[in-house]
Amino acid sequence: MKLYSRIIGTGSYLPPRRLTNAELVTDLASRGVESSDQWIVERTGIRARHFAAPGVCSSDLGLEAARNALQAARCQPQDIDLIIVATSTPDMVFPSTACILQNKLGANGCPAFDVQAVCSGFIYALTVADAMIRTGGASKALVVGAEVFSRILDFRDRATCVLFGDGAGAVVLQAADSPGILASDLHADGKHAGILCVPGYLSGGNVSGDPLLKMDGKAVFKLAVNVLDESARATLAKAGRAASEIDWLIPHQANIRIMQSTARKLALSMDKVIVTVDQHGNTSAASIPLALDTAVRAGKIKPGELLLLEGVGGGFTWGAVLLQL
């Protein structure tokens, strides 16, 4: 019998501290940085984001999202035989955040590893988990995107510090005899590494380089809108489906303008786009599963609907997944 994988549960978690634009602008003013709610909303669509408390790590956020996904899937931690965590803000250099999360969850023994593809991380991780299930390497996989980007922001740079937030999202994938994940498409181009990066590293017990996020916004925007359209069309072609069949587009929640451009290129109404960037900001690898779970729990997304997930991030990485819930 041919194996496929299906999502049987979704979950998410946001740290309690919610920071509105007005609150962030006040904090930036105390640092001598000028901004405004209007400036942020017009350029990004973001109105609020969540920041984790000191000492709270990606694994802590991922743990809560994982528990919620397992509950939705009616599974116990011991049922999971594969854990993949997508994150660019790991708890430590090593071991992986996935191993730390695994122990906190009580799912010890199964393979657990991280995927680092920045904002495309969840798309990459979901594709890897799907491949492992299809080849018999797992029967129930937990795929998590978790980030604490607030730890790597330069609050003197208003072009970047207003964009990001912390959070986590998760899904449980299960082996099935009918396809859930229909097709995927992954890419990377390292020549663009410098337009979105954190150019710092540990050496001899000290941080070398710059450990804070750097971004060329115009270059990222231009590249993102083109590659997202290409990847979406390639994924649809692999599955033999048309853009008009998509019930919901769930893009990486980076910037409302990028999302609008992507929808326009696919001739999709914004009524078919799941948007959470206004309340969550850009949560990097967490943004797609967080948006997915938010929409599922709100009753927007229903079983049997066709979803196109797509993301683009530092690396430069990008990709898409087409699935039937």
C-alpha cells in the first residue's frame, strides 16, 4: 500500500506579553528612535506582536504549541515517532531545540532534529516529515516552528525591530492511505545570504561579528514576490491543480504588501488569504503553522479544503506545500 501523510492536528502558542505599535513606539522613543503606529501599519500591516519573557526559550513556546496540536490530534507524546523543529533562534548552540523539546514533552526515544531555513523553515520541515512518512521512516510526526526573534533585534533600527515577534505553531502528521500533502517545492540561493542575516557567531567564548538581525528590505521584497509566485505555480503543477482550486492561501506572515502581491499574481482574492501578521508580526518559522492553527480554531479552515502554504526567508530560502486538510 502506498503511504501518504495527512495533518491530523494543529496547535499554536503566543507568549502572554502583547506589544502594540503604540507601546513599541513609546519604547523606541526612549531609545531615541522615531517611529509611529501609522508608519508601521502602512508599510507592514502589523499592529501588534508578542514578546517572550526573559528566560523563555523557543523550546518552551514550541512545547505549548506541540501540546495543543497533540490534543487536537487526540495523541499522546509517546505516539510520536519523529520530531522536527524549525527555528532560527535555538535554545543553545547544541543540542538541538528538537531534543530539548522532546524531553520536555516526554516523547524520548524517537528521532529529533532541527531545520534551519529561517522563515521558510516550517515549509522545509513539513516537506522532510512528509518524505520520511512516505518512505516508512515514521508514522506520526510532530512538526514545530518556534521562534524568539525579539532576542536578535536591534532596537536602534526601526526598519527591522518593528517587524518581528515571538511565537510557535505545530502540526501532527500521520501516515495515511490517501494523500493529505499533495506536492511541495523547495529552493535556496546562497548568493543572497547577505540581504537577510544575523552575521554573528561564537568564538572562544565571545560573540564575533554582529549578533543582531540585518535586512535589506527592498531587496528582500523584490526577491520574495517573484520566488513565491514561481514556487506556488510549480507546486500546483506538480499536483496537477489550478490556482482557482485553492480554498486558502497561507503565506509566511512577513509583510501585508508581499502577501497582497502574491495573491494578486495567483488571481486570488484577499478573502482567500489567511492573515495574522497584523496581530502577530513576523514570527519567522512559526508564522505559517501559527496562522494555520489560528484559522482552523476560528472555524475558517475546514476539513477537506485545499491549502497552499508558502514561505520565503534568509538564506535565501523559499518553498511551498499544497495539501488537503
